Amino acid sequence: MTTFSRRTVGWGAAVGAAAMLWTGGVAHADAPTEDTTTPSTPPPSGNANDQEVSASVTSSRIKVTQESGPTGGNSGTISSTDATWEPPPCWYEPVYTPEQLKKFSETGVALGYVSPHASWGGQSLWQDHYRDGKDAYNYEDGSLITRKGYDNYNLGKDGYFWRGVARDLEDQDSYGCERVMFWQDAGEIPDVPNAPTAETLADYAYDKVKVPDTKVELKPKTKSTVNLPTWVWLDQGTFQDVKVRAELPNTGLWAETTAKPVALHLEPGTDDAETFPASGDCQINDDGSIGTPYTKGNADKTPPCGVRYLRATNGTPYQLSASVTWQISWEGSGGANGDLPDGTFETTQGMNVQEIQSINR
């Protein structure tokens, strides 16, 4: 028997594997060995073909679509305002039907991942466990676990073989999905730790929310004058709710994550400035606009959203920062729903400030 490992994970395909795991020096929990079966370049991501087991285990099969919100212009991904929040490090997904696994195991080199951190190479390993019923062994939470083998890839049964997916293989928490690829009947979610839920999909969709650029309209543009206000605004429709739907095929699980713009915050880029309002938080109106457009004759008026610089620049522009806060909520399959941490998206633009001269505005 041959075993394969990455870091602290060990695998076998025959009943006598346990002894070899310890005596052979391969996949010992305290003495990790290099997995010589894993290519130096990760296998390509799969797209529902017969080599999907070889696909990168950092590529999820979750399908993401934008249901509403702006689709044109520049956009970016929001950042969570909660520095401690992270989406799940790993979860399980359906990978193969019995027919697909049979074709993979009996065609070509049969090199592929059976968990996020371990791969099997060679047809015999896959056939021993998934065709001929031989047990497999792997470490889960530091313990050696025996997994019973299968009869002829479960051909004739309705369901899927599931495997763990990890966001980041360098994250130690991604080892929470190390169970060797296993069977689950169709229409059922596995009863295992880190099984996917609607909230898993909502968290996944959080990182896929694309929001519009926050570059604001200014008057005067890019050049201001000491002690005179610069008006800041955005036309209506710029900021509207953004809704992203995430679905995990063959599970019935789905979630819609909605980002609602609630505030724009201005940072002048210097302490020698005032913001309007004083907090720097400009209201986002119901029509998605911010502030009020500058019109002729407003030069000496106080803008509802803007900034006044008190000192001129000296060759280096101030960096005016505009960041929008997005309130995040979600709903999903089975009536599940909840809130996620607020997100922000920020852009900066250079502002040159001159001393008071003859002003025509």
C-alpha cells in the first residue's frame, strides 16, 4: 500500500494501512512529509467534467449571480467593518456521481484530491476504496479515522460523493474538512461538521458583492481654494441596493445577500480642513443620490455634503477619501435569514488647494 499526504494528513487504501502509516514514516501526525504525488502546479479548476476530482480544492462549485444593483462602470469588493469576521474556512460540496467517479478512477492516471490537503495518485487507490470496498484511513482532528469502502462506486444509487473545499489552504482552520471524499444520498445534506448551510452561501456571497466606485463629483474639480467650501455630490441612482444570489448545485441550498448603502464618509486627507456635516457623514438619499449638486451662486453657501480646506497644498495634493458604508443582510433556503457585518468601499482623489485669489465661480 502507498499513502499520500500533505502536511499532517495521511491516507491509505488497504486494511493494513494503519501500521504502515506509523512505521513507514509517511503522514505521521508529528512528522509531516512532502506529498510527492501532488504536482508543483495546482491542478486546474474543474467544470463538471470527468476529471473534476483533480480540480483545485480552493475552487467552489457555488454559483453566484447578481440579482440587482448597478452593473456598469467601475466597481469593487467591499471590506468588512468587523476585523474579526471571516467567511467559513472550509465546507463540503457534492463532487461526483457514481458514474463520473467510475470513469475518473478507471481512466488515465487518476490523480486527484480526496480532501483539501490530501491527494491520491494511481488508479489502484481509487479503485480499492470506491470500487472494491477496502477501508481508507485519514487523520481528522489529530485522530486516525477508518472510513469504510464502497461497492462498485455506488452505481445504481441516487446521490453524490462529497469532498471538502477550502478558501485558503494556508489557513489552519481549513483542516476542519479533511474527511475523505464520501457518499451522501440525493436530496440530503451530510450530517458532518462544516456541512454547508444557507448561511455558508450567504457568507460566500459577501465576498462576491460588487459595489460602484465611490468617486464623487466636486465643485471646483480637483482644485479648491483656502476657506471656500468644495461641494461634494453624486447623481441619483448611483447607489442602490446590490443583491447577490449564491446556489450550491445538487443540494437545494441557496442564499441572497443584499448590500444596502447607508452612508458616505468624507476624510479630507489633512487636519487643516472642515467637513460638512461636521461628522463627515453625508446622507444617501432614497433615490441613491448624495448631497446637492453645486449651482452658480452657491460659492459662499454651506454645502449639505462637502469640505473646506484651511491651508493650501504645497506641491503635494491632499488625498480626499470617500467611503460608502453598506449594510448587509441575507435570506436563504428554508426561511433562514440574518445580518452580516457592514461593509465599506473607499476611493481617494487628489485635491490641490490654492490661496485665495480672484475667484470666478
